[in-house]
Amino acid sequence: ERAAEEGAGRDYMDKLNEWSGTLKNRMTLAQWDYEINITRHTEERMMQVSLDVAEQEKEYWKDTMTYFWREFEDENLKRMFQKHSVLGTSALPEDLNERLIQAKNNMQTTYAKATICDYHDKKKCDLHVEPEVTNIFAKSQDPEELKYTWLEWHKAAGAPSKHYFTEYVTLNNEAAKMNGFDSTAEWWLSEYEAKDSEKQFIKLFNDIKPLYQQLHAYVRRQLRMKYGDEVVSAKGPIPAHLLGNIWAQDWKNIESFSKPYPDKPEVDITAALVAQNYTALKMFKTAEEFFTSINLSPMPDNFWENSVIEKPTDGREMVCHASAWDFFDSENFRIRQCTTITDSFFKTTHHEMGHIQYYIQYKDQPTVYKQGANPGFHEAVGDVIALSVATPKHLRVMGLMEDGPDDIETNINQQYKMGLEKIAFLPFAYLLDLFRYSVFRGITSPHNYNCHYWRLREALQGVEPPAPRSEFDFDPAAKYHVAADVEYMRYYISYIIQFQFHQSLCKLAQEYAPGDNTKLLSNCDIYRSTEAGNALKAMLKLGSSKPWPDAMQALTGQRKMDASGLLEYFKPLHDWLKAENERTGEFIGWEPSTVPYC
Ligand SMILES: C=C(C[SeH])C(=O)N1CCC[C@H]1C(=O)O
Ligand SMILES: [Zn+2]
């Protein structure tokens, strides 16, 4: 009896995966058309397709729930039913789903269309976050220009979305409850398939905190020496507008004037890329060649035909934030990216192509398994490749960095630049979803959104706003992922596990040996190593067909996420920072901010 039921369940599941693949394909195509060209027409069409798809998913879900899949013997079949049993926002009644989609579109459109006026030319008021505001934060060293730009962007992109965000929270929580979760927070956390995920995240943060505090102290001193102690205090948080990034999430743009050994060769390759006439296409082809060099797959023809890799110049409104798209038909994949020729975008290109590589490797999985083992895995693939690309050794092979000694100073400079990207990012990524978990759980409410956000920014990141804030501001929505309803803990996890992956791949490539100073983890380049590539491929092919500890074990032999890889990679830098902060008597940590924001 049960065997017959299970057999029927298997046949049904094969069909359901096919049907859901078709629905996701239709949905993704409409979403793509809207995001690369925001018009009333494309928005209306995306709404219609979304509502139509939701209704069909609801019908399938009713059938799915008629099977006693919890009693099935076949673990894999049970896993597929379990994943399909989470219907998502399609569980909402159509009128509420329409309001939710509208609220999300309003936030996304607000962010995409937001523009500010230029500091030097107040009549020039067509500056978007990409590329203009991003470039100002990459290049300007004028605290007044940076403060003005920071305030204008947060006013234009953040504040107007506050009410849309509240509507989104209410309706998303409604959907969460209809899927059996207490709030959206538990729904997001369920993707990490462990009851103690939040405890795991806290432990990771405590493991990296000493290293972060050393970097924070050193950077604060460098900024104080550059801008004076009127602008940067000796013991307080760092003002958010001075860290080379509009969100203060990645500090690599202040490397040029703060590096430990100023007279060593430049490790930022922007100038070399421009000098060698790199185009967006050439950056993409260069990234592709790294992947194929380790026996991973090339990009298919339709990728090159249909991707949007530069901001169109026809004045259209579009979502520029880099993204990679799976069309769930096992053959169409695209990237949308408003590429500019910079070191930063060279890395982002690898990051996005890592997503596409994952899509390609799991393209023969059933639809329900076309996901990362957990969301952090998907964000880590491209970054793991970029860790090899970023080494002086690899950049010299590419002719993108001048020859020079592989001495300890160059190594510390290189680790420092990587630390400004990877270590600095961790508290920001962690707090962004601590904030949203607290909102979804009703602990933070609309009249203290901004206060709670800045309390977290100060407590975990040691950063303060450049000017007083109030509840008329809504600074979290000035960050793409908040405006676009994209979960963010995935990046925090990625920045930890990518070093675990890197450690294993480097051992396979014989580029790293623990304790061997001639084979430092931070100098490892897996370029052309098919042993490494084949091991990575085997993990990627799993998709989400197995719990993520199985995927982690397949590649690293470990079943836990832990910071050991990251701490091993940055050990020389950590020692150097401790010695340097001791030498200069720098205060480690930060005293409370004096900027009023609650
Ligand atoms: C490049 C992407 C697209 Se998935 C991105 O959003 N990232 C990559 C780094 C962290 C995060 C961000 O920009 O905030
Ligand atoms: Zn990504």
C-alpha cells in the first residue's frame, strides 16, 4: 500500500518539478524584462505574470499536500516534497500578494531611480548609485564632498521607502505564517537547515572579532592622520562616509593611502586594466578562461547573446546592481551588470560568473534542487576563484601587476588590501540581517527602525553616521538588498566558508601546505589545477539535493562552517596589525558615539 503510494508520489514529483520549472522560467523572464527596463508596461506585465504563476503554484501545492510524503521511505523523495511544501508568498490570497509585489516594486524602483545632485555642480542632478556615487566614494578624499554625497544618497534612496518597507514586512510575515514560520526571520533561517543557525552565526562573529578590531583600530588611526582628529576621533567609532564605500561595507578604496608599506608596488589593478584597454567583455572573457582552466564549464552562447554587461546609454531606468540569473530551463543563464573598468568590477565579474557556474553544474538537478547547498555557498563560488586571481603571483601571470620581490612587505600589503574587503565586510553583513530579523520579529518597529539600525552599526561595526539621524530617515533602504528583498546573511556566511573552500582547493592544487611559509594560503593560485576544479565541480553539481554539511564535507572534509580558513589566511596580517597598534599605542575597540541618531 505505502510502496504504491510512494511510487505514485515519485511520478507526481517528476511532473511537479517539470511544471514548476516552466512556471519559474516564465516568472524569471518577466522579472528580467522589468529589471533591465523599468516602465509602466514592463512592471504591469511582471505583476500579471507573478499573480498568474502564484495562482498555478497554489493549485499544485494543494495536490502536493494530498501525499503522505512525511511517511515515505525514500529520503530523497521526502526531501523534494518537503521543499515543495513551502509554497512561499504564493500562499497569500491574490489581493495581498498583489500588494506585496507592489510594495517590493515600489522599493526596488525607488532605489533604481534615485538620483542626487553633484557636490561641485548643484545643477547636475542625474547621479545614480552606479556608477556616479560609487565612483565618488572610490576616489574622493574630500570629507565635505563625501559627507554631502552620503547624506543626499540616504535622503534620496532610503527615506522614501520607509512606508513601502513596513507594508512589505507586514505582508511577508503574513506569508511566512501561512508557511508555518513564526516570521520571515525563521523562514530565511530555514534555508540554513539547522536549528542552531543563529548560535553558529554568533560563534563565527566572536571568532573573527579580535581580527576585526585590530583592523578597525589601524584604519581609524590612518584616517585620523589623513583627515585630522576633528574629523576622526582617537577612540570613537569611524564616521561612515570616510571608508571608501557608500555603505562602509568594503574599505578597499582607502588602501592606496593607508597601506602598511607605502613604497611597495600597487596591488590595485584598475590603472593596469585601463592602460591595457580592458573592456567589460574582455573582463568577462578573462574570468571565463580561469573557470575553464580548472576544467569547469564555459559560458553558453545564449549567455553572451542575452546578458547585459554594461549600463545601456539610451536613458532607460534599470536596476544596475550586479546579478546572475538562472532561467530554470537547464540552458539559459545571464548576468546583468553595469560594469565599469575597475579592480572592483573585475572581482564582481568573477563573483557573478561563479553564480552562473553553479547554475550550469546543477542544471540537470530537478527544479527544486536548483539552489546553492545553502545561500552562502552560492555567494562563495566566484569569490573563491577571485581569491586566486587577486594574488600578486596571478596578477603578474596576467601582466596586470609589475614584477617585483615576493617579499613579506608586499605580502602584508596584499593581505591588508584583501582584509579591507573581506574582514571589514563581516560585521556589516552580519548586522544587516540582525536588523531585519529584529524587524520581522516585531522587536524593532517603524518608530525606531533607524535608531536600532545605527545601534547595530555602532555596536558591531564601530561605525557612526556622518551627521545626526532621525526617524524621518530610513538608512537601511539605501542598501540595495533591503530595497530588493534579498536576504543578506548569505554574504556573511560566504565570506567565512570561501576560505574553507580555498584552503581545500589550494591543498589539492599543491599551492598550500600548513606551516610551510613558501606556500602561504594567501599566495595560493589554483589557476589551471584540474584536481581543484574537479573537486569544486563535484560539490557544485549537488545543488541543494543534500543538506549543506554533506556538500561542505564533499569538498573540505569538514561538516561545520568555521572561521579557521579565514584566520589562517590572515594570520600574518593579524600579527602585523597587533604589533603595529601596540607600537602606536592605538586604542583597540571604540567608545560610544557622540552623534545623536536615536
Ligand atoms: C555582487 C553582488 C550580487 Se549577488 C552583491 O550584491 N554582493 C557581493 C558582495 C556583497 C554584496 C553587495 O554588493 O552588497
Ligand atoms: Zn552574488
